[in-house]
Amino acid sequence: MIPIHDFVGGHAEAIRVNKLGALTHYDASENHRHNYFELFIFEKGAGQHQIDFVDFEITSNSVQIVAPGQVHQMKRDLDTNGYVILFETSVFESNSLISDFLFDHICYDVSELSPVYNFSPEVEKQLIQMANTIWQDYESDNEMKNDFILSNLNLICIQCMRSMNKSKPENNKHQQLYHEFRRLLRSNFATIKKVKEYAAALHITEKQLNEIVSAKTGLSASALIYRQIVLESKRLLNTGLTAKETAYELNFDDPAHFSKFFKKQTSISPSAFQKIHA
């Protein structure tokens, strides 16, 4: 069973910072998921970080973002060090640029939006300096330290956005509709599974929605819907739910229909998937 971690504990801060110290033994922490963001800053790094069943290499002077709901497991080498900043989505609710960037990590799967960010040598130096400063202030009794940490976290997110080697997306109608579709899909995939229903919610035709999605991803809208359902199915199956319980959680009327759907999309049965990722 994969545990789900809540944002609770001895601290009352909206943002928490933990130091990733050198290990005394090989780190093989268990798969888990949580309801808050974790932003890892690796000052020195090596090993593997599995996020939503995909392995990503841990490298020095890099950032990795794990979004709420994602399943992950860290296997870092002995001398890996750095920091992890924990925060809830609400801390950036007044900053649409950063909140949209972070929300994309919730809506998009890791094959479409990589959780790993690498930087130029000049930015690497700035990033590590900011991380060290955040840690020092977090450990201090300075007034307004939460505001100070939030400001620096804001800059780190902006550097991540810059590193994507993409100009800011044009604010055209198709881009906006695609973005709205992905958000609708993330919130409603368990109850809305038909393209025509998403198209109606967006006030466009099925053909238009398929054209918008295809231009952006090379996939049909239905394929994207199925991919979101499969991803959440994998997450639920790894929390210890049975195939039957997962089927009902995702509003499949018949567990047999769910098992058939899952096998068609992944080439393995739900029970076989659970054995592989036990």
C-alpha cells in the first residue's frame, strides 16, 4: 500500500524546508504520495527518482517538482545533498503566473511536462545560493521569514519556467481552450469520460476539441482522457485498493469493464500491475 502524506506536523508554517543530508546507507524510501508540492533542490546529486512510475535521474544543481497526487520514490546516492521545500497550492493563489505553472504539474502527466529542471552554470550558482539562504532564514527567528522564503521560492519557479527553453505561450484562443480542457479533465475525469461533454463545457464542437488537442499533443481528445484515467487508476491500485474498488472510485459501473479497459490501455491486467509495483 502506498501511503498518502498530509501537510501536518509540528510546524505551523505554510511553507516548510527540510535539508537533504548525506546518507549513512543507500536510500530506498517507499513509494508514497501527498497532498502538497515538494520542490527538491539538489546541490550534489546522483541516483534515481521515480515519479508516477517513470524514472528520472538525480543530477547536481537541478530542481525536481513533485505535484500533489503524484506517486514517487527516491533512491538517491549516499553523498547526495540539498533541500526540499514543501508547500500547498494556496501559497501562490495571488500569483497567477506561478500558480498556473504549478497547476500544470498537477494536470499534465510527467511524459508531457517533465518534473526535472536543469540550468546554465550561472543560474546554478544563483539557485544554490538562494537555497542556502532559504534554509538559513527558515532556521532563524527572523521576522517575516515566511514572506522572505516565499519570495525566493517565487524566483526559483521563474528560473524553472525560463529553463524550459520556451517563450511564454501565446495567449491565443486555442492555447487557452487547451489549457481549460486540461484543467477540466483533471477535475472531472472520474465522472466525465466523453469528448462531447468536455466540448460542450468549453462551448466548442467535438471536432474543434480534437483538432486543438491533436495540434498540441498529437493525440485525440479521447486518448488524452483515457491516459488521465489510466494514470489515476495506477495511483489508486498502488494505494492498496482492489481493482473492484478502483473501478467504483473512477465511476465504472462494472469492475469487469474497468479491468478490460485497463488491460487494453496498458497491455496488463490491474492485478498484474499491482504485483509489478508491489
